[in-house]
Amino acid sequence: MATPTVFDPADLERALAGCRRAHRQLEAALDQVDQAVARGPSRLPGWTVGHLLTHLARNADSYVRMLEGAARGRVLSQYEGGLEGRAAAIEAGAPRPAAELVNDVRSSVERLEAAFDEATPATWMASAVSGAGEPWPCWTFPASRRREVEVHLVDLGLGAEPEGWPADYVDQELPVALAGLDARLGDPAERARLLAWLYGRGEQPDLVPGPWRPGPADFTGHRPG
């Protein structure tokens, strides 16, 4: 995940502020959601805007779940029922009326920001279990949630584009995405050409060399988190 590997209170405060800014942009985008938009396709294959809004709401609730568990000394998984429960909740929620979808997202954001405000230092230092089954420090949640919102704002297709991502968000995420670039190249020759260019000993490769493997699920699709 594109978050610092060592806890720093200043990093946490910056992540919280960035997450809240992303939430305000999401709330503004919700003003465009009517019944036709909700039933229309998002930019994620196979998902309507209703699917994506339901995911954003249940994702927010998943952080509330983990933070509340951590506050009680419990290490909880991100989604009750695991990934199957997550998928079932999204499918069940996607066909709801537009007004219900919008209210769900707004109320889930409110619950999450309240949970952020109530989290103690001990809660932030506790851990949970991600949807992928991995240990997950609570202090990384705000940056992770921000990624969900920033990326899915673009996926909603309601006007947000990658060029509009805030500079601080790009500064945080781009180095991590680039660090996995070589693993995403399937052709050894392409990997070698990329390395040569980085060494200053070759032509600049195409921006997206091929063959190209899918990236991490949390960067590219409607999978965990």
C-alpha cells in the first residue's frame, strides 16, 4: 500500500487532512447522481455507478469496523464475511434508488470521519486484517481510504480525471507505483530496455511498455479494499 512504512504522527495528520479533502470532492460529485446516472455504467468493467457508490460506502464502514474493533482490543478483518460478504453487500446495494445510494455514501463518510476523530493513539497503533488477509496497521487507514476515494472519483465518470489528482497525492502514490513497474512487465527484453534507459544508455521506452500485467488490485479494479 502506498503509505509510509514507519508511523509518524505528522504523516497521520497529513493523511487525515488529505482524506477529508477527498471526501469533500466526493460529496460534491454526489450532487450529479440521479436515477439515470446511478443505473449507468461506471468506468470499472461490469460495475454501474450504483455498484461503485455502494462500494465506497461499505469501504468507509469497513474502516469504522476495524477502528472500533481496535479500540476494544480486537483485531478484526476488514469485511464481515470476508471477500464474499463484501461482494454480496455490493451486489445487494447497487440497485437501490439514487437518493438512497447518495445518502448511504454521505452517512458512511460522516461515520468514518467521526471514527477518525475518536481514535486514540493506542487505536492508531493497533492492527486489523485487510480484505486480502494481511496484517494492517490502523494508522495507515486514512491514506488507504484516500486512495480509494481519489481513484474511484475518476472511476465514477462524473468529471474527475487523473490530471486533477492533488500534487501531494501524486507525490505519495507515484513512487510506490513506479517501484512495482518492473514486476508488471512480462517481456524480459522490455524490462532490460527500461533498465538501460534508467541508466542513461538507451532510448526512452513507451510510457506503457508491453506486454503489460495487471497491477495491484487496490490500484486497478473493484477488488480489495
